[in-house]
Amino acid sequence: MNVLKVRTMNSKTKLNPNPLVQYIGKPAVQFTKADIMKYIIDNGIELVNFRYVGGDGRLKTLNFVINSLEQLDSILTDGERVDGSSLFKHIEAGSSDLYVVPRYRTAFVNPFSEVPALDILCSFFDKEGNPLESAPEYILHKAHNTLKEKTGYTFEVMGELEFYVISEADPLFQPADQKGYHSAAPFNKTEDFRTAAMKAIAQCGGSIKYGHSEVGNFTRDGIVYEQNEIEFSPVNLEDAADQLVIAKWILRNLAYAYGLNITFAPKIGTGKAGSGLHIHTRLMKDGKNVMIENGKLSPVAKKAIAGYLSLAPSLTAFGNTNPMSYMRLVPHQEAPTNICWGDRNRSVLVRVPLGWQGKINMNRLANPLEDTEPQKYTDKQTVEFRCPDGSAELYTLLAGLTIAALYGLEMDNALEYAEKTYVDVNIFDHKHKEKLATLDHLPASCAESAEQLLKQAGIYTRYGVFPQGMIDSIASELQAYDDKNLRPVLEKDDTRMMEYVQRFFHCG
């Protein structure tokens, strides 16, 4: 390895906020059992916490007090047994034993434990020692492997995590209702909380792009609701899901420590901004972003978009999983309802954000003393899928998007379909009603989402990625809400609307 590469690697590990990366001196993806044990011994770690995601999408915990090197080596090598029937609805009690085995690259220092503790995410294995086919984390892994095998592309993803922070109202520096976008303290009262959360997420391995306050802010019954967003950087597909799960866990724990409440719910009041979980994606080959070709969106990107749009009705089954999801996805709002795509338009289902494709050297205009040449930013280009929200089961949502990208790449008429569904207008403008009439729509309820999932199930099961039993189970859970005609009722009955808000306040 040449000197420049060594220096680059050293600078990356020294500046990395994750203390394990700093101490071990290499990226987390290269962590070994020996690395983990050395950190534990040298830094006085007394507790190891196994973490894994159950059927409800939340992190679970299994605690180990370290009592010997032999015991530490054993749990890091062999994992432990857990009761699968208490974690997943589709596993029967009579054959429920599962193994959880740690994935070393996910290790992080617990930022909340009074006892020095190291946490590590685990994978599920069945009684034979095979990966559990229906485990959401393994479904995501299978989806990525299938995409790689069929196309040669890898998938990089990042999420925009929106949430409301709830606290007692402060009479000083009151912001205007629903005008909170990028506001700063003292008008934004929870900026310190958000930045503390960002620091903790980064120290636990999250790759953060930025954070800011969002549009939503309002006061109700002496309580202030402030909407925030933390956006991540594109990373390997599996890592993207892991960091979002950990981020939600950190935000909730930190809110509890601050004496605040927090919600990722898609809708928490009539006329108030909903919270989404927009997912940015890019296909890669040999480390190069293939979404751009000759400065324009590539045919590969357009085919992937065609796949997203084609499977959008059923993707809601993974990304919009309770009745309040469909109080956010209503016409004439920023959240999408029409199945279409466009550049920069925030009302479309799939958006192509600005990608630094301009010819002008903005840095030199902003900083006349700088003599730098314009850089190429093709690696930054992503495609954004905008309908998911905080109720999403993150692993199955990202697995579904991966299958949708593959489906688009394999579609015979993908480019034709992409052309047909492209809009370069404000789609709700009355001048474009003819174009609007040609577009399909997202489901308007969990019941409709379940119908679409069952209708398109063969695409998800085709390569053995999603087990049919899981598809049926998800559809059954959605159907149980019996909400096909609920939205018009809640839109007219604010009291009942708030009952549903409270019911799903801590979803996801």
C-alpha cells in the first residue's frame, strides 16, 4: 500500500466519530472478533448487549455481563438462543428456538448505559444453523445478492428521517405555525437535542449528511411540536438499514433522557405537516455511480425509476404500514399520491434531486480568493422514493425497493414506461388535468395496499427473496385494520382523528 493510501486511511479513522474505528484503526467493515475483544479489554467494557430487530421493526436487547475471556469469546463466536415465537408472529411456539449471532462490523459503544457497554447487531439462524429465511435482515441481504448476481450492480441507499419532538411550550421567540423549515434557535427550541442526537448516531456508526428543522411546528394545549429531519449519506444497502434502525433507537432514548417525547408517526394532526421517510438510491458498478451518463440521467437510472413506479402500489405494504400513513398520502399536498416522477418536483412519487451538474464554478463566485477548478459531482446523484414514512419496516422496505430496481432493469418496456410517467410540471395545476388523468394512484388505505401486495407478490417471491408466507402475513396484518373507507371519516371527525393519532403515535 502506498504512502498516500495509508495517510488517507489514517485520516479517515482518526476523524471518524466512532470510538471503535478510532481505536482499532480501520473501518468498521473490517472489524474482527479479535478487534472487538481487544477494545473491550483495553477500555474497561463490562457489558455486551446483543441487538436484533423483531417483527415490530424495533431493536431488542439481550444483555451479557462479562465474567471471563472464555465467556466473552464464546458469545462473540457462537451467539445465543432466543424465542423466535415471541419476536415474530409467523413462528410457532412449538419450534421457536433461534440463534442470534453478532455481526462484528455493527459494534458500537452504548451512549446511554451507566455500565460501560458495547452493543452489536445480530443475525438470526435456524436450528440447522442456516440463516432464517424470513428474518427481515436476511431478506434484505438476499435482495442485494440477487441484484448483484442478475445485473452486476450494487445498491447504495440513504434515508431522510423526519420526526416531531414534543415539549412544553415556551412563550419566548414563538415561530409561525407550519413555518419551521431550517429555522434556528431560539425560534427552534430543540436544535440542541437534534445535534446531540446526530453526534450520538455518528459515534454509533451512522453516516450522517446533515440535520435541520422541518416545516412542521405548532402548539396545541400548551405543548409545542417541532418537526426535525436527519439525513444520512448513501452507504451499502444493508448498512443503510442498520443505521436507520439504530438512529431511531438513539433518538427515542435521548428524548427520554431529555424529558421529551418524540414520534416518527406519518401524521399527528389535521392540517399539520406529516413526517416521511424519503429513501434516496443509487446503483453502483466498480465504485462508480451509474445513475448519470454524459451529464444526464442514465438509461439505467430511468429503468430503476420504472421499477419503483411499477411496484409502488405494493411497496406501500412495507413503507406505509398503518392507517395514519394514508392520512399523509392525500391529494394536493407535498406527499405523493400519483405514480409519476420528475426533476426537483416535490409532489411526485420519485424525484430526481439537483445533482451539481451546472457548468459554473459556484465556489469561486462565493469565494473570489479561491483558485479551484470545478469538480465533477456525478457520484452525488441519487433518485428519491418519497412515499414511505416512519411506520416502515426498514429491512423489508429496502429489500422491496431493491427488487423494484431489479424489476425495472429487467422490464422490456422500462424506458417507454419511464417516458410515459415523467412530469415536468406542477401536476396539480388545472392546466395539466389531462396529464393527471393518465396517471395511476397509490393506495388510499392499508386494505388497498394489501390488495396490491398480493397482486404483485410473484415479483417479490420470484427469486426466492421474500417467502410467500411473509407476504401473506404482511397482507393479513394490513387487512386487519379494516380501513378501506376510514380516511373520509377521519377527515371530517377531528376527535376520532386524534384517537388514531394516539394509537399509532409510537409506530415503527
